[in-house]
Amino acid sequence: MTDERWLLIGTDARFKKLAVQLSKPHRTVVYKYTDEWNEELLMLSKKLQPNRIVLPIHPPKWSADMNSFFSVAENAMLFVGRTTPDFKQQLSTTQTVYYLEDEQFIWQNAKLTAEGMLRSFYDHEQRSMDGQHLIITGFGRVAKMTAALCRDLGATIHVMARSATQIYEAEAFGYRASVLAPEAFESKSDYIINTIPVKWITSAFSERLQSSTTVFDLASAPGCLAFEEQPDFDYIQLPALPGKFFPQDAADLLIQTIELHNAKYKEEHHA
């Protein structure tokens, strides 16, 4: 059996626990608390010569040349989170697993995200969810899990989405649903939970929101604000909630995905 040399990079709290879970007798596992590919990591990688590399949830930063990473990773299996178009194009020549696209992982991670949203709501508002009026923008996996959890706790849900398919789907689930547009906002909804990774809150939307409104933004960076000035309403970005609040559970989900794909890789390559 070929020894596996793993390099894990990431500051998300689940990665430290992931490194522990990956550790086995036939493996060398090195974990670096950073989201940046730098000269220190390059020198470490040249010495380690990893054949398995796990990259951060969000696209890594590059203080060392990106090509230096590919020279190290040329013969390695890569586990990649979110990417930039340029980086993904170059990844097409390597053995790559996009762990954020694994269907089982996505749904279970969405469930943890919904729980993290609820905890953030309690911490910030110090109010019960029962009786609250929520607008949830988007109706993907995270939105579905968040809407179901909040409705079970007594909240009234209004889903706003950009696609007709998501609107019809939300209606089928029994939610009020409408097109995401400024005129659809109502003053009685004090809370907006955003799951759309697009800067859709323009000045036209902002003018419709009350100063008492709180926007909880669950989407990945750069968030949903389309302007740089401080908004009149309360805006809270909440990226990577599973790793923040439930690092062990989040690591358990990630290890399942990684071990599954690693086993398939070994079977196909006898490595």
C-alpha cells in the first residue's frame, strides 16, 4: 500500500478536527492554519510531496505564484471547496473532488447552516422565533432547511426568489412566495435571511427596508449588499456557520465525503 501524504489548508474550525480524523498509521497528515498559499507552504510541500491536498472552503489566497501550487499538486488528488474561474480552469488537468458539490454533503451541511442561523438569531436578537415574520431570499438547499426549521418553531415565512421554479416550489411547500423585487417587501417583516450569493440589495431595495430591519446574510462572500456605504438597517454576514458553531459535526460530514472519494481513487489507481 502506498503511503498517503496529506496536506490540509484552512482556517475553518472543522479543518483541525478533520486532520485528527484523517490520521491513520499509513498516513502522514500535515495541517496548516491558513487560507493562503505562500512561500512557507511551498517549501513545506516540496519537502512533504503530498499526494492528497485538501483546500479551504473558500478560494485560497495567493501570495506565492499559483503555478507553484500546481507544480506541487501535479500528481496529487485535490479536495477543493469554492474556486475562482481561473483556478478551476487549471484544475481541469488534475484529479479533483469538489467536496461542496457532493449531494449528501450539501444537504447535511445545509441542515447545520440552518441550525447555525437559528443560534445566530437567538444570540443577536435574544427573542423567540415563535411569531416572527421572516423573508427568506432564494429557495435552494440552505433556504429550504432554514425555512422548515423556523416554521416548525412558529415563524411565518415569505420566500422571495428570482426564478419561477423556486417560487412555485416554495408555494408547493406551503409558503407565501413572490418574485424578489423592492415592491414585494412589507414593513411587518423585520427579518430577512438571505441565501442568494449575489449583490441584489441595491439602493432601490434598501429604500424599502425599515431601520429596524435586520438582514442575516448566509451567502458566501462578498454578500448581498450592492453598495459600499453603511446601510440604514442592521446587516450581519454569517459565512461558514457549520464550522463556526458545530466544527465536530461539520468535520464528520466532510470526512465522510473525503474518505468515500479517496477510497474510489485508490480502487481506480491502486494508489
